[in-house]
Amino acid sequence: MAQAPPIPTSTEPKQSLTERIRSENKIPDDLKSLPKPKPVPRGREVVTLLGKNAHEAWVDSLDIVTFVGRAANATFFAIVRPRYLKLAAISRQVADTGINALPIVGLLAVMIAIVIAYQGVVQLRPYGGEDLTVNLVSVSVLREMAVLITAIIVAGRSGSAFAAEIGVMKVREEVDALKVMGLDPMEMLVVPRIIGLVITLPLLTFFADVMGLIGGAAISQFLLHISPSQYIDRVHQAVDVKDLLVGLVKAPVFAFIIAMIGCMHGLRVSGSAESVGRETTRAVVKAIFIVISLDALFSIFFEKVGW
Amino acid sequence: MKAKAQASTKGEPILSARGIVNAFGKQKVHDGIDFEVRRGEIIGIAGGSGSGKTVLLKTLTGLHTPNKGKVLVEGKPVESIDDAQKAALIGVLFQQGALFSSLSVAQNVMLPMRLHTDLEDEEQEKLAAMKLALAGLETDTGIKFPGELSGGMVKRAALARALALDPRILFLDEPTSGLDPITAGGIDELILKLNQDLGVTFILITHDLNTLFTVCDRVAILVDHKITVDTLDNLMRSNQPWIHDLLHGPRAPNKKGHSHGS
């Protein structure tokens, strides 16, 4: 048997260490202090951090490219071989990401229309062009605002949900369990979410278009005394089907980006609950960043092709 | 017990690890791990906290690709086995069960069947009920969700799922941790029963000395990035300090209480 070390016995009256230090006013010699971390020069710290972050950014972009490839491949595969399509999972995603988001998307679309209309009226009044507010509202809502606001809300609502759901599954080893059962997490977890959101976001965008125009109608009545039937006429003159389409074609692209980034960060979670929070935050920030950057590129593109 | 003693001496290797090296950054976890698991035996993997038991399990099941070395299951490299075959060959009970929380217990058990077999729904349900019974759960548990189960029941349900496709090898990651001694004893009995009745090969990671002493034919101990595999009787005589402390320490069961390998 391994002998346990004997417990030291003492005949001294029991006195706590704190009391001893207080009464003798010095630290006993047999007490060792904690090792202090080596101070790093400020300048070097900055350089190290810079290098670290640059490396991380590089690894990150490689990860995104790889994941886009794998996710696109898996999604394409699922669509051409419908046996692998998880219809139940997709419909659950559509319900979660779409139907439940209707109230907030609708409300915000109305708000945005009101904001634009107010600015339009104030800015255009000196030139006597306040009637053009209707054009301003309808064009900006259909082409840009509806899809952008919808994408941002969905990134916040569903992108974060994807990252957190998959992240917790990762922590609880459920992702490993899938793999060990011979099921591809890509096919089981990522593809239904991507397809679900690609179906949902254009529909939500269309809903936001409608709500934005209704908001515009209400504010026109209130500020410019344009009746709803006049408003419809004006909108008819101001916009074209292609304005609606410019907004709607962006939606599936944004949906793919949001779903993909959410799932990617979810699968990157490792170990702790803290990691779930960190990856969720990153997923949302990155998705919104990429959506807005892409929207800028789209604007340039559509301007160049003359749409 | 007699059948088990036979199994520990006979049986060709069903799984072998050759020269496994795993490192995370500069930190080396495994440095050249070689061992074989024979068909029909129960092998326990023990080792201190942070000695890389779970990483070893993930390497053996193909979830983690080692930096060096390879794992052969039934003579084939584990990464080359296709999904459906692998699911039929290997079952894993994860430390926290890893049941899918959005599915009921029965649906969890049926999931591998649904995706890898073409059984009718009714047949799947019957099979699932049978697997649950095999794992020692009431059939009523099938309609419950993982969140409603106690720790011991989660382990049993996860075991039922691991058994779904009648795997030849079952990996158990700390099957008795966090369970009260009576429930843990029940799990031990279950392992022995499945091993004797179905001839399943077990590889179990455990800290639980009782489990090591009562169910394992051989024990693999991870110390200093290497592995030592032997029967308990031989390991009891080992001079390696960690192994000696583990098997002779204050928590080791009374040696007379076991009659293993004799």
C-alpha cells in the first residue's frame, strides 16, 4: 500500500495565518508568494496582437471559402437527389425563421418607410418637390430598404439561432454522435437550414415590400394629403417590376450567406458555454457585415447593367 | 466468468491502433500508442485527468484524425469505412449521452435505423422497444424526451441508441460517471450481459475502479503519453508509480473481492 503522508500534528495553539501575519507584522519565511506573470513590453504586445489577429483573419477567410464550397456542394447534392432532402426539417426551419418573423419584419418595414418619407418631405419641400416623396419611398423600399432590413433582422434572429443551436449540439457531443452514426452533419444540420432560409427570406422580403408601401401610403395621406388611390397611381408611375426584382433577387443570396455563416460558427464551437456565446456573436456580426458589403456591390452592379 | 476468461485469451484482433500520435499545438497527448482489442473482450481504458482518454476514443472511432499512426477496425482503416457500414460496426455512448433533444427517446433509437435500413416504420418501432428493454428501460420511456430523463436513464437510452444497428464494437465514454453506486452497478451488469449474450466487444473509458475490477477482461492504462495494456492481475504487480497508486490506492476495492482472469 502506498503510504499516505502523515498529517502533521501540532501542539501550538491554533492561530490562523491571517492573525499571525497581522500580529507579527511580517510574512512568515515559509510562505512562498505566487509567481508573477512576466511583464511583456507594451510595444511587443501590440506587435504580437497584430500578428495574431492577422493570422486569425487569414484562417477565418480560408474557413469561409472552404465552408461555402462544402455547403454549396451539399445543398446542390440534396436538391438533385431529393431522397436526401429532409423535408420535415426544412419545413420546421421555414416556420421558425419565416412565419415567426412576420410581425417584426412588417413593423420595421413600416417604420423605415415612415423615416424615409419624413426625410423626403423635409428635404424636398424647399424645391417644391415634396410630391416626389412617393417616388423616393417606393423606389428605396423596393430596391434596398425592404431586403436590407429583412436580412438584418433575420441575421439577428435566425443566424444567431443557428449558431447557438448547432453550437450547443457540438458541446453536448451530438454532432459527434451524428458522425459516428454515419450521418453527415452537413446534410443533417446545415442543408435544411440553408434551404429553409433561402425559401423564407425572399418571401419575407416581399412581405416587407408590401408593408413598406403601406407605410408609405399612410404617411403620404398624413403629410401630403395624397389619398390611397392617388398613391397607388403614383407608385405605379414611379416604379417598375424590375425595381421589385432588384430587391428580391438579392434575398436568396443574403439568405445563403446568413445561414451559412450561422452554421459555420455553430460548428466551430468547442468545449465551453463561453465559446457558444462568442461564436454566436461573431456569426451575427459577420453575417450583417457581409450582407451590407454585398448590398453595396449589388448596387454598383445594377447601376452598371442599367437596371 | 468462464466464458469471459476464454474470450480474453482467444479471439482475433477486431480493432488495432498502430503508432498513434496526437498533439495539440506544442502539447503532446499521445506519443506512439499501440494496442489491439480482441473480438468479444471488454477492455477498460483508464488514466489520469487530461491523459487523453476521450481524444483516444475519438481517434479510435474515426472522429479525430491522429497526427500520426492509424486505426484498423476489422483490418480496414477506420476512415475508409463508409457511413452505413461504420454505423453497423461501431456504437458510441458519449459521456453526456448526446441524445438529440428535439427527438423523443424512441425516435433517437430509430434514427440510425431510419437512415441506414429500409425497415418499415412498424418494424422500427418494435426494434426500438426491444433495444430499450435490452438497455433496461421501460417501453413507456420511449415517448419521453431526453430532457425529462434522469442521468442514469439518459445513459441507458443512449446505450439503446448505440445498440440500434447491432454494432460489433461498443465504445463507452465514462458509462458510470455521475451515477449513484447502485445505478452504476446496474450499468456494469448490463455491460456484462450484453457482452455474454450478444458477443459485443466493449471498449470503455472509466475512472470507476469498481467497473475496472468487475467487468474488464483487460485494462489499458494511459500514463506519460503511452499505453500499457494487460490483465488486471499483471497490472497489480506493475512497478509503474501511477498504475501502482491507482490499483493499490485508498479507493481500490478489496483485492479479495474480485476473482478475475483466474
